[in-house]
Amino acid sequence: MKTTRKKLTKDFSMNLAPFTDVHVGSRMEISPTEIVMIQADISYSYLYLKSGLKVIVSTNIQKLEERFLPFRNMVRIHRSTMINTQFLKYVDGSNAYLINDMHCVISRRKRNDLFQAIQIINA
């Protein structure tokens, strides 16, 4: 007797909603609009939220960068830092200043990526 199996496929033609929650690690999902900055610490990451909370997750920044690719606001500006350009106040030299009195260093190689992201969002 011959049986046929149906091949299950996912429909990837649908676009992601602009503000869906993203899995950041260990049963935790956070909306990208809540995250101000992500800082790396070896294989852990610190998420700084706009409410002022600091959350630690056991996911490295490279994985988080891949998960936040559909969201153009999230930009990696340093080897160990990723920011949400929605919360960027201003850029002064090699520093980026964010809300809640946070600031971080912009690496010289990632500086152009930041300015391109700002231009795309403002256009």
C-alpha cells in the first residue's frame, strides 16, 4: 500500500508587521519600540528599555542583530552596542546621546551605517 505525504510549507510571502514582538531569549519577547539600547557582554546582552529598566538576556548581540533586521530603527553602531534611532537625541563627535541620559561610543567603521539609517528613516 502506497501512502502519500503532504508537504507542509509556510507562507513567507506575508510581510512582518512593523511592530511585532521579537524573541530576545529565554521565553521573553519585547517590542522593538521599547528598546533604547542593547549592549553586549561576551555571550550575554543588556537591554535598556525606555521605561528605565535594564534586562539581561543570555543571547549574544549578533543573534539579536539578526532578529532585529526587519526593523530599520535598530542599528549596530559599535562592536558591543546597538541602538534604536527613535530614541537618538544627537550625535556629538564619536558619541551618540540617547534618552534617559544614556550615551555610547560610535565606532569609526559603523559611523556611516548610523548616518545612512538616519537618512532612510527621515526620508
